[in-house]
Amino acid sequence: MSAPERLPVLDRRRAAVLLHVSSLIQPGREAEGALGSAAFRFVDWLADAGFTVWQVLPLGPTGEQGSPYWARSDHAGNAAFIDRGAKPPGGDDAFAGFCHYNRHWLEDYALFEVLARWQNGLPWWEWPWPLRNRDPYAVDQARKDFADEIRAVKYEQWQFGTQWQALRDHARSRGVRLFGDLPIYVAPDSVTTWTQREQFQLDHESRPIAVSGVPPDYFSEDGQLWGNPLYDWDRMKWEDFRFWRDRLGSQLARYDLLRIDHFRGLAAYWAVPAGSPTAKNGEWRPAAGREMLQSVMREQHDLPLVAEDLGVITADVEALRRDFRLPGMRVLQFAFDGGADNPHLPHNHEESTVVYTGTHDNDTTAGWYAGIGDDTRARMHDYLGIWDGDPVDAMVRTTLASVGRLAVLPLQDVLRLGSEARLNTPGTVDGNWQWRAPLDRLDDTLAQHHRELNALYGRVEA
């Protein structure tokens, strides 16, 4: 079994829709998951509308809050996305082949999930000492005692893998590329930290010495305290970044293009002392991202990556992105604060750029417009040349008109939805990741309108 060939994405002007896979799960039909008929219909609508890229958020299993950036595994898929009514093709032999091919991560992941349930959801560092520290006898005994439960987890991952591949094959048949997302960090309570704790800055009790976050910024005056354990870059360098080569290899086998979330953390990361109530008291520390990318490139000469370079971006971050020829991001909602040198203004865009109306962390464009101040609104109107027209339509058209090779519209903006459809508010916990797409609104009329827009701005191949 080998990874499918990736299709080029930034070879020409294209348009994308950003939609988290979880938003395809329809209320009252949760057993159908997200990877069944709803996903296939969405791909068909994208193709009919002239969109040739679907951007998704991370697909890994999540914690209780449902954040896709709090993944319990770098390799596994979220079982909540599975269509439970569909059986994987191939029978027992195919299942055995899947387990063998993926044994380097599947064995530990299945055991981790079963033990977590047995421990009533306690994080692994609160498990009994033999399991917490992976005593060989205790681990072997657990594999025997929970053999049936472990097999069930593996079977779910087989279902996820086969359903994702079927969706990818269908997308390819309709000319749609898949654009994925890799969180820069892993969740504290993850199989990754349980099995590879030497890769992290942990104390003798396996608790973080410092945790991740970002300093005060556009989204939060206290900064954002993410709480992920931080990497031990010296250890990673000593191992020639095996950890990162495995992470990126697994994700690049799943997508045609991959965004690295919080790319600036590969140049320097914000370290917050463990136990701090906010991210204000952190400090910047150097990372070994340059050496890591060089190591990955020795193994994979083609690096179809996008750098999420939003927020406080310094010269070293910009140099890292440019030296590896990685496209950056521009967001129109950030464009109308400041002067003419604002990098998010379209006249400052570069061809090697991915341009958004807004991201999954922003309000919808309609919600954003309703909440901005008079000065920002006036600058936007003057720049876009609108006074009485539809501001969301103007933002959509300006994004599609950008010189940037890839223009991305969140589905909420395609549907012109307000703040009620916001997916995530950074720095908050409750109410995020719950929006479900009203798929009945994706009709032929809407598809034809967006095909005409995409053709008008050169994003449909002639």
C-alpha cells in the first residue's frame, strides 16, 4: 500500500472553499458522520461552482471541547466523521493489511484510546504508574485484556481511512484538490506525548515546564494561552527531526496541499511558564524550524506547504518562509487598519499568496462588517469603491480578484451568513466548533453564480 500521488494546487489561479469537515455532520443524522453522502455532494457542488480546492481543518481525534487543534494523534482520524452505515471494502484481508501498513502509529493509538476510556477520561499522566510510564509488562497485559476493544478502535481507523480515500478519489475525479491543516503543536493528553515524551519540555512527573501560546495580539489583549507542551528542539535536532518527518509525511499522504498552523513557531516560539493564568508573561525562544525543513526536504523534495504567517511576524519568520519558497497568507478582514503599507491590502499581495476573506478564527465577513468601527468601515468603502452595495459581495469579489494564486472563501461567506455561523472565537472555550452547514442552500443557482465569479477572475480553467 502506498500513498496516493498529490495533485498540484498552486500551478494556476484557483478558488477554494474553507469548510471544517465537522460542519458537514447534519443534526439528527450524526450516524452518517461527515464522510458519507454529504461530503460527496459538497464536492460535487464545489466542482459545479468552479471551486477546485476544498480547505479543511485538522482531521484528528479531539478532546472534549472539540477543537481540531487539540489533536490526540497526529496520524489518526476523528471517528465522529465516519459514516457508520458504510462498510469498508475488502473484508478481513484488507483490514489486516491496513493494520500492518499503519502499525507504526495504530498499535499505540488504539491502546491509548482504550486505556483512556478505562481510566474514565483521566489524562495519561494521572494513570497508574505502570501504564503512565509504559511498563512493558503492564502494556503487554493491557493489550491482552482489552484485545477486543483495541480491535474496535483499529476498525474505526480503517473505516476512516477507506472513507477518506474514497472521498479523495471522488474529489480527484471532479478536479477538486484537498488542502489540509497541521497544528504546530499536539494536545497535552495525546498518544504523541504519552509515547514520545522525550520530544517535549516536560518535568520528571511528565508535566510541561512551559506551555504554548502567543502574546497579546489582534484577537486578545491577554494573548492566547494554548497550553500545549513545547518541543525539545535540541532533542529533535539530535534525531535529525524524525518526529517532524513522520508528522509531515503522514499528513502529506492525505492532502494535495498542507498549511502549517502558527508557522512563526518554527522560527521562535512563545513559551509561557506552566501555571500562568494568561499568556502575557511568556518569552520568545528560538526554534530549529530551518534545520527541520532542510531535513524534511532531503526526504521529500516536493514540499507543498503553506505558511500560516499571521500575527506578529518578524524578519526571521519572513526569511524562513521565503528561503523555502512557501506561500504565506493574507486576510482581507485585516486589511483596513493602518495605512497603504498594510500587507493585507490587495495592492500589496504577491502571486505566491493564499488570500482569504477571513479564516476559521475570524467572524464571518457579514458579522465582521457589522462590528467594525466607523473609521475602518470608511476606509473599506473608499478602498473597495462601495457605498451602497453589498459589503460581503465586495469582499468576496476583491478576494477572488487578488493576484494571489489561491483565493479562499469560508462557506459562511459564500452563503452570506452572520455571526451566528462563526466557527471559533480564539481565547474562548465554550460554543466553538459547533456550526453545521445548511447544505440545502447549496443549490444550482448559487453554484452558477460562483462559477461565473470564478471565471470572471480567472480562477476557472478555460
